[in-house]
Amino acid sequence: MKMWTLRIRTVLWGGIAVALAAVIAVFFRTQGAAMAFSPWADERTLVIDAGHGGFDGGAIGSGGTTEQHINLSVAKRTQALAGFFSIQTAMTRSDENALGYQPGRAIRENKVADIKMREKIVNETPNPVFISIHLNKFEQGKYWGAQVFYSKGNEEGMPLGETVQQCLIDGLNKENHRKAKQAADTIYLMKKLQCPAIIVECGFLSNPEEEQLLQQTEYHKRLAICIVSGYLQHLASTDA
Ligand SMILES: [Zn+2]
């Protein structure tokens, strides 16, 4: 029974992805854009950032789920789907390890080294758009819902964040009334990066139902579809 539900879901989301590709193809044809395979490939690079890694597991759910692995899974699926649309991408990390880790060094020093390397990767990428993937956690288990935070360092952050937020609501749960918000200055990368930059908090590990969803590969695919759809919609609106 469950297998069938899963199969139907896979077919459904596969269908949505194909439909999305068709809509975009038609959009660029009707816009009379040069029909290079990728109209935006040379202009921007989507830097996908899987939060935490290695010594830094991130948030831990009530059922013991660790944030870092889910972030990486969603990030990899986002990259794969973005590649399907010929979006140029870069990953800050593509395995389970933290960046620049040195054994024997204090956790804080390793944390600083990791975050500075992520910053360096973004700054060395031409025309980057930064999307960081994380999970949320709160003391009370009742809070749930994906939410986007955008940096104030670039005026495109807010519209990008709002578009991705809407895609998350439409694609995951229409009862989610969360709005995209400006990230706090205490988040280093959001404060420092000058390119369009957002954090996608994919859901709350502290909410038991959402934790269960966040453990499912199918849900990671849905998250990736929402993120890429939001990014494509944002590109379409800024190129217009
Ligand atoms: Zn996190």
C-alpha cells in the first residue's frame, strides 16, 4: 500500500518537473531569447550550501535525526535538478565532511575555518547566487513549516527569498503561513555576502511529524523541486 503511494508520488513529482521544464522552454521561445541550450548558464552560478557537516552535525531531532545529512541530501538533489535545467551550480560541500577541518583544533576554530571557506567559495564564484540549506529547531515541538531567510547585502535577496518561500508553501503544505524574513545579523554568511543570498530552513526537526517527513528521500526531492522552481521563477522575473 505504502509502496503504491510512494510510486504515485514519484510519478506526480516527476510529472511536475517535466511540466516545469516544458513551461520554461515555451517561455524562452515566446520571449524570442537566443535559443542557446542554456540562456542563463554564463550569467550566474547557483552556489548550493549544505549547512554543517563532519564534526558539526547541526540540529538533532527528537527521534535522533541529524541535520547535516538531510541538508546534504537536499543540496545534492537541488544540484541535480538545477543541472537538468542547465543552471550552472557549485557546492560548498559535496560530502559528509566539514570544510578545512583540522583534528586537534578547538571546535570553535574549526567552525570559523569552515564558515570562512564557504565564504571564500562564494566570493571566488563569478556572479554567485547563494542558497544555503538548513533545518530548524525550537524548544516546543508544535512549530513546523519551511521558512526562508534572506540577506540584506543585495537587493535581490528579498524577492528571491519571497519567491522560494511561496514555492515551498505551494509544493509542500499550503497551510504553512510562514513568510520570508530578513536574516539576523548574527548569521555570519548572511551578514557578509554581497551576492543575493538566502537560507532555506526546510522544516523543524523539533516537530515529530515534520521530522518524519524530513527523513524521507521523497521529501528531499520535493524540497529540491520547490527550491529550483523558486530560483527559476526568480530568474525569469529578473531577466524580464
Ligand atoms: Zn543549521
